[in-house]
Amino acid sequence: MFDVWTSTQLTSFIFASIVIILTPGPDCLFLINQSLQKGRYQALLTAWGLSVGNCFHTLLAATGISAMILASPVMFTAIRLLGVCYLLLLAYRIIFVTTAANPSPTDQHAHQPSYFNHRYTAFLQGLVMNMVNIKVAIFFIAYLPQFVVLSEPHSTADIGMQILFLGLIFTFCVVVIFSAVGLLAGSISDIKHLDIQSSPALRVCFGGVYILIALQLLL
């Protein structure tokens, strides 16, 4: 499959992908916000969750499902609103649900939904965030086909396979860069010992970031 592209074409794609990934966007902002809250371990899980979400969008783009979704105003709006509601839920939870003064681990486990207590919560949050981010679907459809090489004869299946491989390369770059960003931001959290449980200002700050990302998805 890789013999479809020249080394120059692949290098150009990888370089362009790195620049795009390093450009601050909703996913990167979400990753940093999560990392500062939860530390390095959870930061890595968030980064990997976001990356797996890219695999999901790659598959949708390669099979043409993303194009069908974007062509349907109802589906497009529904997914966009789902993403917004999810982020607002995270904002509500961090601002209001954690206001109980230092609950014990037993009480915390008894009163909070299991989804938020699972050891892999950060991975799941990153995955869901990326999957319901309609802007990622738009990006993959607009970006990946630019590097598809058309040959005679070519088929829809050939184009789909190229988009799939390009998406996987892009996702690999995301894994590396997001892991590095998450570890850096998570290290700051570990060093500073940020305690959002006992700081209303921090809760509002972190929750406000989720609201900001939600507004970005609406624009």
C-alpha cells in the first residue's frame, strides 16, 4: 500500500499532520484540561482515548459514512449537539458534583455514577469526546483525500484503503504528540499538587474550559 506514495509525498503528509496536531484545537484543549486535573497517568489515558477516536473517524471517512452524516443536516446537528451536551455534562460535574467537602472514597463511590469512577475513566472521556466531535469528521473528510493518489484504473475501494492508511498514520502522530503533551501537563499537575476538590476557583476554571470547548463545537 505504501508504494502508492513517494517518500516526498509521505514526508509532506507527516509534516503537515504534525503541524496540524500541534495547532491548538478542541481535542488538544480537552487533553490539557484533563491532564492538569488528573496527573500524568490519566493524561496518557486521555491521549490514547482521543487517538482511538481518530481511528473511529478514519473508518467513517474511508467507508463514506462521514460524508453521509455531513450531507444530512439532521444527523450533523444531532451529533454536534450530542458533543456539546457531553462537554456541558463534564463541566456540570466538575463544578457542582465535586462540591462536597472532601468525600471519603467509600462515599464517593456510593454516590457517583460508575462511569466516573472507573480506573479508565480518562480513556473513555477522551474517546467519547473525539467520537462526538463533529469537527473531527469534517477535518478528516477535508484533509485526508488531499493526499490520495489516483491511478488508472482506480476504484472506490482503492481510495477508501488509501484514506484508511493515511488516517492510521495521522493517528500514530496523534498518539506520540498527545502523549507528550499529556505527560507535560500532567507533570505540572503532579508537581503543583492541584486539588480541585477543595478549590471552588479551580473547579470553575476547569469546568469553564469544558464550556469553552462546547462553544467551539457550536461555531
